[in-house]
Amino acid sequence: QVQLVESGGGLVQPGGSLRLSCAASVTIFSISRVGWYRQAPGKQRESVATLTSGGNTNYADSVKGRFTISRDNAKNTVYLQMNSLKPEDTAVYYCCALVRDTSYWGQGTQVTVSS
């Protein structure tokens, strides 16, 4: 069983920054793909950024140039650096890891962008 624990969410003003963390209970080398997803009230969950074991990244058009996904292999942790935040980035952010064809999800962390 793979456990993912997200942290780093909170309240930030428009234009501000946050860094989300996703700590995995397994070695990050066993994760073939990891991603950050978000779900705003009344909306479907959407992909924000993904990172493969080979280092390939993919971003939603709405966050390109503002968000960066990265990993720390020694800490088995994946990060989402979010800059120039906008009110429309407000959502619950989830980490998802693909391990041996099974997807595992974290509990989510709330990000609120508001003045």
C-alpha cells in the first residue's frame, strides 16, 4: 500500500507563491508517474502537472510558466512550486502516484487565493 501525504496549502494573496509537498511512503524510484491534480467547488478534478520517472513533465495550459513540478529522490517527495497565483487557482490539490499500474491518491490540501 502506497501512502501519499500532501502539505503546504493555505491562504495566499493574488500574485503570491506557495510550494506544495507530497511525501510518498515508498521509494520514489518505484513511481512511474506522479502528478498534481486539483478540484474546485462544483468542478471536475483536473490535471495540473505530471512528472514521469524519466523526467518528462506536462502542465495544464492554465499553469504553464507559473507552476513547476519537481522531486527530491532522497526524500521521496514531489513538489509543486506555484507562483503568480490567481483566484482561479483556488482548489483542493491532490497528489497522485502510479505504482505498478495502480494509482494512489493523497488526502488533498486546500489552496485559497484571495485578497
